[in-house]
Amino acid sequence: MALIDLIQQQLDDSTISQLSQQLGADPGTTRDAIPAALSAVLGGLSRNAQQPGGDQALAGVLGGHDGGILDNLGSLLGGGGALTGDAGGILGQIFGGHQPTAQARVSQSTGLDLAQAGKLLALLAPIVLGYLSRQHQQGAGGGLIDILNGERQQTAQAAPQHAGILDELLDRNHDGSILDDVAGMAGGLFGGR
């Protein structure tokens, strides 16, 4: 099951209501913002994984996430506090210096303010890492980069209006095209630039 499907299955009206209260946003905006935040987290992870040595670094990060978080997702999203404990560190690992850009893009595309967008990213990032960890441990879909690429594609298909978030996070030189950047990242993995 794809990450976006897994999360959306857990989002009944009660969970969305609780999550909305945590964010200080209305339930409709909250529900609509989740694919944008997932797109941002997956974009940040993809960017990192495609750097030289990035897949090994990501595997190290995933080592601290056993996937158990997925077993009680509805109550964790509804309760919130348990997910945000180390979120600052997790978001720093995922986005590095691009965290303000990620928050701004989620905010612009969803109607959440910057603080709300940041909190939603903080709530979803541990879930994404838990999911990827479980997929990696189960050997699903090949290596980590393959798993990430598959999830990015499925999220972009499920919420095409948020695909720009992925593109912006992957567009390292901000020329509007990710093709040269992805090629450069791949070159870096194989001893290129």
C-alpha cells in the first residue's frame, strides 16, 4: 500500500478534527494539506538520497525508525504530541537549509500559515520515515532510492496540484527544470561532479 493511501485510510473525521485543532486550521484545509506536506517530505528525502552517499545516510536515519509508528497512526495523528518530540531534528535532516522553502511551499499551496505548515511537516515526517523504514526492512521495491521514487510518483499522481513542491525541492539550481539536477545528482553518485 502506498504511503499516501495508508495515511488517508487513517484520517477519519475524528482524526482530522483533532489534527485540525493541533494546527489551528479548519478540517477541510487540514485534509487537503496532507498530500502537500507528504510531497514536501518525500521531495526532501529524495533530494538527500540522490546526493553522493545519500542512500547510505538515509539508511542510517531510517535505522532509528522501526515502522511501529504505523501501527497506531490514527491515534498518533489525533494526539499529536508523541510525533513532534524530535521533529525539529528530523526536519533538519530532511530539508537542511531548505526547511523554510518547504514550509513556504506547503503554506502557499494549502492556505496554512507558515507555522501551521511547519507543524504539519513535523507531524508527518516521523510517519514517512517509519513507513520507509518498514518498506526497506521488508525489501519492498528494491533500494531506498527506488522506494522513494515510487512513493514520489504515487503522491504526485494522487495530488498533482502539489507536484510543484517536489520539483522545487529537487531543482537545485532553481532554473525551473529538475532534469539537469537529477542528472547531476546521478553523476555525483557515480563519481561525477
